[in-house]
Amino acid sequence: MGCCERKMYNIVMHSICFMFIFTAFQTSGNIQTAALNNIERDGKKIFHNKGYISLTIIYTVFSLANFIAPPIVSMVGPRGVMFIGGLCYAVFIGSIIYPYLITLYIASVIVGIGAALIWTAQGNFLTINSDLESIGTNSGIFWGILQCSLLFGNMFVYFYFKGEYKITDHSRQVLYTVLLACALIGTFAFVFLRKTPAENRDVHVSEENGYANEGDGLINNSDEPVRQTPLDAFRRCIHLLKTRNMMLLLATIAYTGFELTFFSGVYGNAIGNIDKSHLDDPKRQIGLIGMFIGLGEITGGLLFGIFGKLTVKHGRDPVVLIGFVIHMITYYLIFLNVPDDAPLNQTDGESWLGYNLYVYILSAFLLGFGDSSFNTQIYSILGTLYADDSAPAFALFKFFQSVAAAIAFAYGTFLTLRYQLIILVISGLIGTITFLIVERTNSKKNAD
């Protein structure tokens, strides 16, 4: 197998591994709060809205652990680290089969660490198996295959919960056992990845003063590079954080964290909380909503993958602008169609569009499509700007995205829908503007 064929094999294979793992995890996150809310112990619902708290813990730990992830990727290698990260996801999903508050929270910490490891390693692995021309296409391929996870897992939820208004202990145990098996399949499939000649590209640095600043990257000036130490990796993260491009991109990254929380943990739960007098099988509709979010993600990922070379060559800004406009339209439709208190409680509150299921579905699709617009272009621009520093660059990406997601899950425990939508609109506008500034600035540099 030639080098190019091996790289493409790795891109597709690691995407499939992630699809299995996140079929389990994203389906779990989509229905986790609703599933836990129905658990009763001694006549008390001790898990009421604890799903939000669990997700807050996950993304808080995820954000902090991103600073330890690059040196671990350096020492172990991206393939081994992705395997370890996958096991952490399996532990968390298994904890919900027979949940206790203490084990749920411990497992949330474990998966937060695993998330930092697996995503930093993934960004590194994607970069070393790509070049400047293929990074956009490969990002789209990865994103399209990954988001099949939303389709398959939620399809199972939709058919499995047909006719059920309440998620029983038995149905939760069966669901999460299936999800656990799916996560383990994806994790053990990492052993089939192949090593490439470029795999050491991000795991070496120069001697203590052996790198210089050029643009926003770090260039190794040493003729004899040495293996990166944890301190070196941390210094590289701090160095990148102080660059103008990264500081501007932080606003875009933060927005993806806020909207990630909304579509993965809030929107589906809000639909599930609508009274059955207004919506048939509301718990079942959580699966339908997740499926159409996944279809939107897949459509966007494949579309932007096909045109990946064009966006890298002619600019990523049109794709981000499309995502921004689509999200703004979507938030308005959700405002009109979802009761204001639906994210927090069972409700029969007012819906201006009359609880229109088709609008719920359309909104879900547009949420996914818009999310893929932002994420594929962030992957592409980071892989281009920081080709020699992909591990710390993607660590910073996931750090700030997960900080924003943790904040959003925290305010999701008390803010009603309209206030959450206001935060999304403002952060989306700012994030789009800063992305356009970075893209335009670097396009001019390349043209010169």
C-alpha cells in the first residue's frame, strides 16, 4: 500500500471508529437527561436534571484536560491515545446502565479526560495524514462519516421507544447496553490503523531555544530534533494561544461550544418535555430530532468535503457565512415553535406555530447543517495555519469549545429557551466576524 493510499485508508478508518464511538456517546447525550429524569429510588427522582450536571462536569474536565493531552499524544502516539480515549467513553456509557450519582459523576470525569485525549489525537492524526491541498477534503470526509453517528443511534431510539411516554429502567438498560457494545467496537477498531512516515511530525521539538516564530506556527530550527516533553507541549500551547489568529478564532470556537450544547443536550430534551396532548410520543421524537440533526451534519460534511479543495483555495468564509445565516433562521423557528420553559420542565406552554412536528424536524436538520459549516472550516483552517503544531492547536480548539459547552450546560439548568437563543445569536455573530477576519487576512498573505 502506497503512502497516499495508506493516508486515505487512515482517514476513512479512523472516521469509522469515531462514528461507532460517537453513535454511542452522542445518542447517550441526546437522551441522557430524559432517561435519568425517569429513574426513581424510594419514590424519589434523585436524578432530576442531573444529566445537565453530568454533562457540565464532562465538558469542564474536558477543557482542563486539553492541556495535558498534547504531551501524552507526543509520548504514546495518536493511534494509542485514541484507543485509550475510546475506552473512557465506554466506561461512561456503561455507568448509566445501573447509575448511581457518585458513579455517574466519576464516570463523567473519566470521559472528560478521555475526550481531551481522543480529540487532540484525532486532530493530530488527521493533520499528519493530510497535506495543504487535501486537508479541506479530509476534514469533510471525517465530519460526514462521524456524524452518521447521530443518524444511526437516534434511529434506534426512535423505533425502540415507539409508544412509550416514560423511559423505564428496563428500556434504559437495554438501550445503554447496545450503546456500550457500539463504543467498544469503535474503540478496538483503532488497532487497524496504519502508521505513516509523517507520524513523528508533531512529536518532535527543538532544543530549549530551538524554535522560532514564523507567522503563527512554530518552526523547528534544530538539525537534531529531540522528543517533545510535557513542558515543551505546554509551552507550545501557550505560544499558540498568544498569536493573533488563535485569539480571533477563540470567539468562533466558543460559539461552536454553545451551539453544540444546544443541539446535543437541550433541543431534543425540550421536545421530549412537551406534553403528549400536543405531541405524540414526545420521548420517541427525541430520536427523530437526533436523526435529522445527523442528516444535516452528514449533508454538510459530505458537501464541504467534495468542495474542500475549492474552499481552501478560494476561501472558507462563504461556508461559514452560510452556516451563520442558516443558524439564525433556525433559532427564530425554534423560538416560534418550542415553549419557552420546555428545556427545564414538562410543559404544555405556548407554541406560536402550534407544536409543528415538521418545523421541529426542519430545525433539527438546519442545526446540524450549520454546525458542520462551522466545524469543517475550523478543522480546515487549523490544519492549514498550524500544520506543524496540530496537536497543541487542536488541544486549544477543544479546550475552548468544551469550556463554552460546560458554561452552556450550566446555564441550561436555569435559563429558559429565549435567553439561551439570545446567547447563541450574539456569540454566533461575533464568532462569524472573527473567523472572516482570520480567513481574509491569511488569504491576502498567501496571495502576496
